[in-house]
Amino acid sequence: MNDLENLNNNTIILLKKYNLLVALVKQFILDNCLKDTSIDEQTIADLKKTISKQQKINDEEEFQLWLAKSNKTESQFFEGITRPLKINKYCMKEFAHKIQSKFLQKKTIYDSVVYSLIRVNDHSLARELYHQISNKEATFDEIAKKYSLGPEQHSRGVVGPISLEKGHPKLFEQLKVAREGELNEPIQINDVFAITRLEYLHEAKLDKDMELGIAKDLFEEWLDEEAALVCSKLSEKIL
């Protein structure tokens, strides 16, 4: 981090002008985080085998020639391809203790749904279409294709899979308590009236992939905060 402190005023001003300061600071912080994180030799050997197979490299001599064409040393090359693994390892090491609470706090974001949707701009029409589907006079997909105003018209009303929280709050409230396959009465969302049916709710589970994803999210939040703090101090330096 000393290199950042040694940036002169003109350099800081230039980096800020071209919106490069935050990105540079983040990389400095990341490098500092990863300096003591290592990847075991077996993993590196496995990576080398995989790459050799992909590039049809038969022996060590061919591998060194391939590296030379890339203008990289073996050390530089493996430093680059192991960086994502180091980030994953660091995230799990530093943020594993916060994963469970973050998951419970944000579970609705990780849950996903598939639902059917019809949107029309007239309440009376919405009620009429709702009754047609409810009374089996027409199917949901037929009505959606014929009447719906949004892009769901082209998917016969089907939307998703999508995070529950990516929809309108009213839609979210209706779907999170709905039963799968149950037709919901029309609700007004802004200037349209929506008829929905929950097709499938996929409740997120805290498996290994989810744990890593949350750990990386936590790390990104922390990195943003740290970078903002450092940038603020550097900006004060030029005032």
C-alpha cells in the first residue's frame, strides 16, 4: 500500500479525471490481500495438465515454447491463472463466518421463481380474462399470447427463472405466498393490471457454490468500502 501513498498530486488528479483511481486502488488492495495466499503444487500441476491437453502440448519443451509465444514466464503464467483460485480461497478464509447470516438475511434474493404473467391496461378486461382462465374457457398461455402487453406475450406468459426481488414489490408479495399452479387474482402494478400464476419456486440452498458466491459478495462489499476510504484519503491529499 506504500506505493499508493507515494502517488504524487498530478498522478492522482489524472487518475481521478479518467475514472481510474478506484480501479487502481482496488487492485492494490486485492494484491495486498492475496500476497500470503498460495495454491498447492498439485492444483498447479493439474492446471498444467489441463492446459497442455487443451493446447495439444505433448511435453515440457513444447510447453515452454508455447509460453515463449505468449511472452510470459511459467511463473507469470501460473500467477495469472491461479489468481481466481486465490481470490476464492481468501474469500472463504476471511468471510466464512458471515455466510450463514448473510444467506438468511438475503434468502429471498437467492430464491428464484418461474411464473406466468398476463398484463393488460384495463381492469375489466383483466377480470374477464381471469375468469376465462379460472373457468377453463381458455388456457393461460392462449390468453397471454393474445392479450398480454409485455414481452411475456412471446413466451406464452412464462417468465423466469428469476429472483423474486427483481420484480415489482407488489408482484413479489403476491408470488412469495402463492401456491404452485394457483391462479392469482389481478393486481394493479403502476398503470397495468397483472394476472399471475406461480409455476415453480426454487428455494436456494446453502451448498458449496452458494457459500462461495456469498463469500465473494461479502468480499466485494468490503473491497468497495476499503477502496472508497483510500480514495477519500488520496483526494484529501490534493486539496
